Amino acid sequence: MVPGLLLFLSFPKLLRTGDFVTVRNVDLAREDLVEKNLNAEVRQFILKKFPLARKQQIRDSADLLESGLLDSQGVLEVVTFIEQEFSIAVADEDLVPANFQTIDRIVAFVQSKTTPN
């Protein structure tokens, strides 16, 4: 496949604007797309697994622990989901409320574990 064609197929809307596209712009667009997909996956899991989250129509910044949407067993279900879905190991020292407080924080935690340093 022609490299430019692959880029065009990956980001057709971006390229149709007529703007000059640099490799860095494409990388940023890809990172944004990955983050949105990751956010959607985590959100979908929370809404599917925890009916109260659906009922309350939670936002990504809503406090899952304070509101009682997630309890200790719920956190373990989220951990299992993260480990299976993203093939990462969640260590005991990662099991802190800050990592599971909101959907946004869960996404940031997964990104921290999957992004190379």
C-alpha cells in the first residue's frame, strides 16, 4: 500500500481541509482518537456493569466512589476489565482511590500504564 494512501485512509477528514498536515499533527490526531476510544470503552463498561451509573446519567468527571456508584467490589470489577481489555497488570500499589475516582481518572490511569515512558 502506498504510504500516503494509508495516511489518507486513516485521516480523510483532516486531509480534505486543505491544511498542511505534519507528522506531529497526525500523531496528535491519533492520540486524541485513541483517548476518545479509550474513554468510550471505559464509559461503556461502567454504564453496562453498574446500572446506577446509567440511571444517574453520569459524566466522565463524576465521582464514582463518593457517589457510591463504585464500591470495593466494583473497583475490583473495573480492575479486571482493565487487565483483560488492555492487557496490563494492575499492581497492589495502583489500587488507590485517585486511580478510580472518575471515568476520566480511570482513562488517565490506563494511559499511564499503556504509554511508553
